[in-house]
Amino acid sequence: MQVMEAIQARRSIRQYKPDAIEQEKLDQLAEAFRLSPSARNSQSWKLLIVRDPEKRDALVQALGSRPPLVGAPVILCACGLNSSDMPCGHRADSVDLSIALSFVMLEACDLGLGTCWMGSHEEDKVRSVLGLPDSVTIPAITPLGYAAEAPDARPRKALTDVVEYI
């Protein structure tokens, strides 16, 4: 699959099969994360691949049992280890981890796996379940698994509405 094909094929999956994900595929997702760009190449991050059933279930409960999380066999937590501001004023951890998790999500699509970007969690609850210090940020999480649904593409604005050549 070419990159543009993955971009066009990716969907937010909210229902998952209980099937386990092969270690080889998890390793490929981890490599996509590792190779992602970061501000000043700091790589101040960690990808937590939560697959232990007890830890995963505790995380689902802490996050309010949201449907995308409930059936997923794995939850990915993108964690920032150093929250500094870039010269443009944006937090490097949020930007870096948004890029890295996007790379992971496109690779997941290529591997036949579903994801759903989630940023409406309470970091304190996630840190508590995972035993992380307060200094760790968690800008985004995603469930990961084989899709039990095939949603249609959602409408997008016209290219002329979102792109301007100057």
C-alpha cells in the first residue's frame, strides 16, 4: 500500500474483533513510532502498548468505558517525557506525539488494523492506571485491533476550502 492509499483507506474504528495482534505487527508499529520526526530530534517520548488484559481493562474503566476502547485487544498510549515549548509557542510533546501517532495509525491501516484517535481522556487517570509520574504527558491514545466494522468515509471539505496557494 502506498502512503496516499493508507491515508484514503484509514477510518476511525469503534468496534473491534477480540483477535490478538501478532507480535510482528506490534513491532512494525513500534518501529513506525520510533522513526517519526520530533522537534530537535529529541525523541522525548514513549509508546506504551497496553495489551495485558488486566491493565487494559483498568484503563478502559478509568476512561469511562468508551465504545472504541471496550473491545480493542490493545490500547496505545503516546507519552511525552519532556514538555517544553517550541519557538513557535506550541508544546513539543503534543506536536511530536501527534506526528508519531499519525505515523503509527497509517502503518496500522497498512497492516490491516484499525485505530481511533482519542484525546478526550483525563491524563491523571491514565497516569494512575499505568503508574506514570506526573511529569509524563499523554496527548493521545488509540485503541488498536482488527476492525469489526467497515465505516464509510466521512465527508471532507473541498480542497479549495482548506488549502490556499499564496
